Amino acid sequence: GLPGDIIFQVLAPRLFHAPADLGDVNERFALLARLVEQGVLEATGGTAIVLVQQLLYRGRLDEAQALLVKASGPTASALFSWLRCVQGDYPAAIERYQDGLKQLRKVSGKRNDFLPGMPAVCYTLSLLQSRDRAQLLLAQKFVQLVEKSRHSDEMFWIVRLLGDVASILQGQLRFEDSDLLCSRTFLNI
């Protein structure tokens, strides 16, 4: 068969950038998980990150956590933030995401970098949970950072929507004045 690193390079991009229910992602996830079980691939580094993301999409939190405790780096911290948010531990979710931001910014040298996708959504949601003014302001600043970035992914609009929620919670915006919250597309979902 093909060497494990080649198999990983073929499967990982499609899994990393796709929600659990799109196309043949389930088959690719099953194949990747099977290759790890068979020892063809190790559940470390990028393989662990891809597996954790897919496990989180599927709600398999215990399995995701077992892999995350062995992982390190900005993306691992962001995924841990996602896990903590889903578990309802919002302070830990905020702490983990901010730790991932520090790591990312140290590596990239850019102070306006952020970790996109579901971790960004979960971070913003976690900031909104307390309804604390300082955290609502932090959520708004984060949303502004995301909006200014050139990066956009499938979760971009959700982060923007949560920015409007933060503004509403602070009394800076009325629900009726939110283009995102009152859009026909959103109301018809």
C-alpha cells in the first residue's frame, strides 16, 4: 500500500475543511480512523488534529479529548476550546482559545491572526455566555478582527452574527436593526 504520509496528505485536507455531513467525508473519516487503528498512521500531529475535529463534529467528545490531551500547538488549543464550549465550560473555552491565539501569534509574528472555523464560533459564544461587559467588548473586538481579515471560511457569517448579538446585549444595537439577524435568509432557516 501507499506510505502513511501520502495517505494522510490525500485524506486530511478534505476532512479538515468539511463538516461531518458533507459528501463522502464520512467514508474518508472512517478510512482515516481505520488506518490509525491498524497502525498505518499514528494519531499524532496533523492526523490527531484532523481526527479530533471530525470527532467533535460527530459529538464524540470523550474520544476527542483523549486525543487532545496528547496534542499541542495553536490548532490543538483551538480544538480544546471547542470541546470545552460544547461541554459548557465557557471560562476554560475562552482560556484555551486565547492560549491558542498567543501560540499562533508567536509563530506567525502577526498580532491580528486568529484561529478560524468552529473554534472561532465557540470562542465568541463563550465570551457571550457571561454577558459581562468586558467579555462582550472582547467579543466585539474579536468579530471586528475576523471581519478585517482576508480569511473567510464556512463559519465566518456565524461569527459576524454573534457580533450583532454582542452589540444587542450591550444595548448598542436593536434586534430590528441587525441586518444579519433580521435577514430573510436567516429568518427562513
